[in-house]
Amino acid sequence: MNIAFFLIPKHEVVYLAVNGTMRQALEKMEFHRYTAVPLIDEQGKYAGTLTEGDLLWQMKNTGLTFANTAKIRIKDIPRRMINTPVRVNAEMEDLFSLAIVQNFVPVVDDSDIFIGIIRRREIIEYYAKRFCVNK
């Protein structure tokens, strides 16, 4: 099954600009209660995923205080995980192994422009329905 059916489009997704600040990331993630958000560059391309862990490690390793987070650019924060995106024409089977280690799978078009995400929840529900129907 094509993944487009499960896609949450970009305009409904919380994401951050890679040139934003660490403070903006902290505030947006706290407000939405997310532990990870996609990053988008100036051209609209998927540029990675920022996690709470990335922010915590940055603060720990640099001795930052919250007041100083407005000076740190998101693009300068090391990321421990690489969330692999898929193309919009991928099949659900392509997402299964990614969903094991990612909260969501970023989806890009043929020009690598970020167009949305598919959450782990939808992937699990898809396979749960297939498993229960095939029993």
C-alpha cells in the first residue's frame, strides 16, 4: 500500500527551521509536548530530526543555561540519530524497519523537499489490522 494515504502533510506538522535557535526548539517542543521534531532547511528540504536528547546533551556538554540557549543555532547542535526519510512513492513495507527506531518517518518528494511525516502509530495500526484480518 502506498504511504500517501497515511501522510500527515507539512502544514499539519510541527517542524523547526534549521537556522532557528535552541531556545525556539525548547519552547516549541515543550508547548507541543513532542520529544522529536523534523528540521527543514531554507529550501524546504528535510535536514534531520532534533530530539530532546540532542538538546539535553548539548546543555550538559557545553554547560549552557536556559538563558544562553537563544545564542545557539539548531544547525550547530550535534544529533545522535539520523532519521531516514522516504520518498512519497514508497510502500508501507519500506517503513516498518524505520518505525522501530524512529517516532515518525519523514517523507520527501523527488527533490528532497519535506512534504510531511508518517507517525509510528499509523504504521503499527496498519500492520495490526493486517495481522488481525489474516488470522
